[in-house]
Amino acid sequence: MTPSPERSPLMPLDEALRLLGEGARAAAITDTETLSTFDALGRVLAAEVCSGLDVPPQDNTAMDGYAVRVADVQAEGTVLPVSQRIPAGTVGQPLQPGTAARIFTGAQIPAGADAVVMQERCEAVAGGAGDLGSVRVNLLPTPGLSIRRRGEDVRSGAVVLERGQRLSPQALGLAASVGAATVQVLRRPRVALFSTGDELVMPDEVPPERMPPGAIYNSNRFTLRGLLQSAGCEVTDLGIVADRLDATRQALRTAAEGHDLILTCGGVSVGDEDHVKPAVQAEGRLALWQLAIKPGKPLAFGAVNRAGGGEALFVGLPGNPVSAFITFMVAVRPVLQALQGLPATLPRAMQARAGFDWLRPDKRREFLRVRFDEASGALVLFSNQGSGVLTSTVWADGLVDNPPGQAIAKGDTVAFLPMQALVGT
């Protein structure tokens, strides 16, 4: 009997993320482009954004009300004639002593005024024809009341967005608020994706009633392409590659040109029909890891040489649909982050209450598919945690990040990773 090869020890995910991050940072993207701020959502800044003005640019009112001089309101119930009306976007006249100005949120404070009394604490008093009337002030104002001071949010010249920051919707709004019509960003990661396996077929080519024996639909191709697009990548889909060593090597050479990362799933075991492993070893370098996670475990990481010099990173995922999905989120997504100069880490976990028992934990770190139940305020566990149950990934709205060997009892506090944070940019 031929002795089985010695198994490598399982690698903790944190150690794998460290190594993946180091490898990706060595190949980090440096090409930049200038985009309209309108079109830069999700992109990573290649240069800081500085303010070209004070924000707000002038003292303005935080609410609708009446601009007054504090010295003119010595008692509650003081009545002052209204001398002017100042909508937002207009500049009023200097406020004359003994008068008030009707003013609306965002409008510039007129010279001479030092407080704004909200309209709910005032009463309009009718005046004569063509007259703005008077106002009864039912509050003793203090200097600065309801006034937003010039530059209290941002000073001219201040850095408001740092280089290396991913642009969220609110970051785009901040950039626009300081006059940044364009931003300089890193180009998107370019990823080549292909599948191997003669058993794989496409839904648009083979309808269910004509499925040959042993054939399966290539669901991973759809899932991984969608995950890459959700992560802001430019994806080149090279389709299904024939289960031959020469075809796989040619696909790798094609994928290496013009791409930062090559992503495959399956085909990295020691079977006779698994050609990805020898193909990558022939065209570049490869390390095969056994990650201490469930679902998942097998992961290939390396690089494929380019004809003109340089190399494209390579990641090979396990073939089971849920394993590929989970491993992408906990391993490939951090690689994409590191390529853009960001930390190769998982999103920050939230603390949540378990509404289930998990009494037979694995020795590996587990990522359990769960859904938040609003009625109970707790997490509900999908009944079948198998690595081939793709329905669980649609049903779930997050994962429980469970430490190795950790049993869970109903009511325990667990680490919850929202699916939106794992899938999105």
C-alpha cells in the first residue's frame, strides 16, 4: 500500500490574511485616473482632498427664525419690528438696532445680529400695509444662539479626505462641499476569471431537461463574477477551460496579460484531471494552503508570469459553491483591498445575540450562515450548513464568525458579519 502524503497543518485565517496581504501589497496598483466626483463611488483615493474654502463660508443660521441683537431683547415678550426678510442664498442688509430680521435655515447672518431665535419661540405681530410687521420674542437669547460659525466644520486648506480612503456616498458629498469637482483615484483592480471542469455547463446552453449524466451548472462562475463586480473590479470572464494541461496553461498565460489577479475555483487537488495546480506551477509559482476555516479549507495562492515581465497574482478557490462563496469573502476580498493599499482584513464584526444552539463546533474557525430575526431580536441559523447548499447564501443576511471549538447556546453573544459588509466594496 502506498503511504498517504503527510498532511500540512491547518493555517489560521489570520496568518493567511497576513501572507495574502504581503503578497498583494507587493503587487499593489499604482496607476491612477482623475474622475468626476459624481462617478467616483467606491473608488480608492490616490491623492488627498483639501478644502478650497471655509465650511460654512460665512456665519449662517441653523434654523428658521429671527435674527436679533441680544442687547435688544432684555425680557421675554419683547416686541421688535421686522426690518427685512433673508431667505437662504441671499445676503441681507446690516441689522439696525432695535429691529429683527426674518431669516431662514442656511441664510447668512446679517451684520450686527448676534443670535437667532427659532420661530417656535416667537410670535408674528401683524403690521400695516406693505409692512413686514413685528415679532414678539418669547426667549432671552444668548450670543451665538443657533448660529453656525464660518469654518466651524472645515477650514480652508484642511485635508478632508485622506489618500487611500475608499469613497463612500458621504465622502463624495464632503468632497463636493469643499469644491472638489474631480478626484484622483486608483484604477480598478483587473481580474481574470475562468472555470475548469468538463462537467460544467451553462444554463443558456443546456436546459434542465437535456442535462447529460454527471453534468452540473457552473453556478460558481455567476457567483464569483458578481462578487468581483460588487467589489468594484473590472472582470474579464474567460469562460470554461477544457480539462487539459495545455488548455489550462494557455488560459493562464492569456489571463496574466493585463490583469492584477487571476481567480479560479476547483482543480487544485491531486487528481489526474485537476490541471490547475501543475499549470500554475509551470507558468509561475504556487502555494497550496489548508485554511483552518469551515466551510472552505483548500486555498491556492501564487502568481503567473507575464510574457513581457512581471506577474499576475493567482488565487484558486475550493469548488463547492458555499466554500467558494465564503472563501472569496474572507480571503479574496482582502487581497483586492491590499492591491489598492487598504488593510487585508475582514470587516469589523458586530455583537449580536444567538437565537440558536450550536453544540458541536468544529476545530476550525466556522462561518455560520444566519439571518437576523426582527421579531426576536436574535440571529436564526440556517438549518443545513453544508458546503453545497447555495440556497443558504441567499437566505442569510450575514455570518457568525465562530472561534475554533466554541459551542454556542441560545442567548450567547456572537460575532456577526453582515453580508452587505462582506460582499460590498
